[in-house]
Amino acid sequence: MKLYVGNLPWSVSDTELEDLFSKIGTVESANVVMDRDSGRSRGFGFVEMSQADGQRAVTELDGQTVDGRQLRVNEAQPKSPQRAR
């Protein structure tokens, strides 16, 4: 199950994101999305874990405060196709 994790503090790294979710279950991957130009966090990321652990993570971590920011955790939605410009 792929999870979207939004409203991350700018300081959170891939390792810290993995550590947070590993308290719930086994994390297959965890990555914070970085801005290509600045190299800084864009404030969201993705975590992959089993279906059961993922559902538990949504229940337990959505709304949890990390460094003063309330996390948004839900199942990631497929990327919508971009329109031609």
C-alpha cells in the first residue's frame, strides 16, 4: 500500500519518515519529495508498507503532530494525467 504523507516539517528526512512509520509496521520504502531546483523538501512524501500496516498507519498517524505540524496521512491516489499546454 502506498501512503501519501502531507504537511511534513521541512526538516524531516527519508530516514526520519521511515522511523516514524516503522513504529506501526515494516516499511518497504519511505521518501520525502524534494524540490529539483532548491534541493529542499516540498513538505510531503510517500511511504510503502503492507495493506494491513498501511491502514493502521492512516488510523494512528493521520492528524499526529510532528515538530508543530499536523500530518495528513492517507492512501496515495494515482497521479492524474497532465494536460497538454
